[in-house]
Amino acid sequence: MISEAQFKEEIKLIIANAIREDVGDGDHSSLACIPNTATGKAKLLVKDEGVIAGVDFAKLVFYYVDPDLTIDVKIKDGSSVKYGDVVFYVEGSSQSILKAERLVLNAMQRMSAIATKTNMFVNLLNGTGTKILDTRKTTPGIRALEKWAVKIGGGENHRFALYDMIMLKDNHIDFAGGITKAIEKTKKYLDVTGKDLKIIVEARNLEEIKEILQSSGVYRILIDNFNYEDTRKAVELIGDTCLTESSGGINEKTIREYAECGVDYISSGALTHSVYNMDLSLKAV
């Protein structure tokens, strides 16, 4: 996984690029009709229900735009919210508040939707010992925000990108000439480069599970698109040799039964690619 320092750098890049994209050479709507000496106050109003996420990100955005703004947080990240709740107040330069408004709303609406969906899956897994993971199926350019939201919702992060974990999927295996060759080549690559990366290998059937188990050094086996019966068999075959992960179209209707097959993790791209933004607004007070 990426370090905390790397994650913080990703967030800084997201903020800088988003402000560049949205503001350009100036917020001319505000510049045209609001004096640069004007001050004001606004509230983040919830018009939906779910789990709020992105409060700490909003603070970073406001301070990036104007370090003199003050934010009074009433509801923290990860809290349940309902219609009419006020998450925070921001006060200071009116121009600065308006300049940051859209980025704050866009990010918090999406992050809250992801946190809400993740939290639903976490609750469905309650008592099973299985943990929910996100994937790389994220919105280009804002992956750090979406994975942050998964954590706020109670889930766990899979690898961040291609560089922080080895994941040998079907195409890697086929291009490499088979499972055993792919694993052997990977272990040699890690030895030569001196990289300390965990190895996950995808299996498409029980025979591939058996072949993977013949090689050492595999951190986790991805049990991909298996039915319940074969998932249980796969978990039994793997035992304590390595960790297990189920994936492949698993949703809120099927996640509990897959967890009860005994897998350590379930990964779901739907946490980040299939959500409806929470309805939030920033209103002057």
C-alpha cells in the first residue's frame, strides 16, 4: 500500500488541479459583483441521508484557497446524517468561499455516496469476519478521494495502483504462459529489482487454485467469478496457506452468502463506480 506521505501528496495534486480546472484566471462572477473586502459565512447543508465523507478534505480545500478562512465542524467524517443537518460553517472572504464551493461540493457529494454504500456493505458483512475491499475501478484523477471515502465508510483499501502490489490476473497469466510461469517470473523480477511487493494471483477455477498452491510466496488468491459451492471448496483447498478474496459481480444481495463461504475479503468495484451522489449544498447564512 502507498505511504501516508504519498497519499497526502496525491490529495495536494487533486486540489491544485481541480482549482486550476475550475478557477482558471479567476472567478469572474464573484470578482464582478463582490468586493474583495467583503466577508461572509456559509453552511454545508445536508439534503439527503447516509454517511458524510469529505469534511477533512473540504478543510484542505478551503485552506488552500484562503488560509484565513475559518471552518467550524459540527459533524465529523463517518457520521450518519439526515436531511436538514448542518455539517460545518465556513467564514471569511466571500470571494474565497465561492471560489472553493464547487470543488468542496463535488468531492463531498461523491465521497459521501461512496462512504454510504461502503457502510451498507460493511453492515451486511457484520459477524462474518470478512472485510470489504475497493478496487482500481475509480474515477481517473481522484482515486485518492474515492479510496479515502471507502475507509471513512468502514471498508478497506485494495492496492492503490499498479505500483504498490503485484496482481497476476487472467491476462497476465495467459501472456506469461500459465500460472506457474507467471508466479516464477514475478518472484524473479522482485528479487532482481529488490522490490518488496505482495503477490495476489487470480484463479478462474478450482484447478487453477490447485496450481497456485504449488508455488510459494503468494500472499492472496483471488477467487474470481466462482459460485457459492466452488468458493467454499476453494477456501477449503487453500486453508491457511494464504489469504482469500472473492470478486466478480458480488452485490448487496449476494455478499453475505459469499462471506459465509469463509473468504477473508470481498472486493467490489461497485463501491466506487456505481454510486449516486449525496445531495448537499453550501448556503450563505
